[in-house]
Amino acid sequence: MTQALASARPAELTLNVLDRTARGFAAATLGFGSFSLYAMAVAFALVAAMDPIVPDQVGFWLAPFKFGLTIGEALPAGPELLGSNIVPVGAALAIACWLLARPLGRGAALLLNRSAR
């Protein structure tokens, strides 16, 4: 950026600003994706940990107009799909989300630390 500012060519400065803007946007997108995956990993781990403690309040239900993981809410009227299998599924999904989040966060940091052209 210092070299572009010292240059008399406005095209070089414009390209440098556009490059930094694109890298910042890409890093923000990767950072948000990484944060989301970390949050999902924590949620899946919480589901896996809570099922043995309160199995009647943790599950994966299929009900009319409602489909999803539930912890502690009023239970849907539909069937519970996973039963006690939710523990290994939740643990596996937590690990998968955690492992996917690490390279995204690292990619965001590398984009921000990359020097300008």
C-alpha cells in the first residue's frame, strides 16, 4: 500500500484498494463460516452430552411443521428419530464441525496477513 500511495499511477492505487477490499470480504466470510461451525460443534456436543442426563428432553423429532434437534422445549407430537443413537451422531457431527472450522479460520487469517501485490 505504501508503494501504491507513493506511485503517480492512480490505477495501481485503485487495484491495491480493490485487492485489500476483496481480501477483507473473503476473510470476513471465512471467519463467519468458521465461527458458525464452532458454534454448531458446541451445540452438537451439548446434545450428545445432555441425552444421557435428560433423554426425554433431548432428541431429533419429526413432527408436523417442525423438524429438528430440541433441548428442553415442549416435546413435539411426532416420533423421535434417533433415540439413544443421538449420542454418537452428535459427537461425530461435533468433531466434524470442529475439524472443518479450523481450516476456515486459518484461511481467514492467512488472507488478512497476505501482503499486497
